Amino acid sequence: MPRPRLYRKIDFNPNVTYFKPRGVSMKDLEVVELTTEEMEAYRLRHINNLDQKEGASAMHTSQSTYQRILYSAYEKIADALVNGKAIKIIKV
């Protein structure tokens, strides 16, 4: 049985939850799902300019977990941009 998921503080609730390449029909697109915690880690790092320690503290998680969440967001965003996929922000 897996360990229960710990609470991570997320202060960002996006109004827009879908991004797609312009001029491409949704039926022709693959979708990359980005979680709200990945979006929060990305926002803290690149919008609020927090370092790893500060970002982890803001999300109430360890530095290693914060870094893992952030790199997961990087991979998904890069995949969507490079390969022309849509990005859907989901709540977990």
C-alpha cells in the first residue's frame, strides 16, 4: 500500500486551464497534462523568482520533492512547445 500523499500548499488557481497551438484543430492535437502543483512550482521559480529552498518552503515540501515537481513541469512544457501539443492544467 503506498504512502498517503502529503499536503502541498498551492496558492495559484489558474483561470485559464488550456493552451494550444494557434491554427491547429483540437482533434488533431495531443494533450500534455500539467498538474496544479507542477504549475505552482513553475510559477514560484519563474514568476516569483524563488530559489529551490524558498520554493519548497512556500509549497510546504522538501527541496528534493520541489525539484522533482519542477523538473516534471519543465519536461512537459518543453514537450508541448517543441512537439506542438496542447497543455491542459489539471487539479490532482
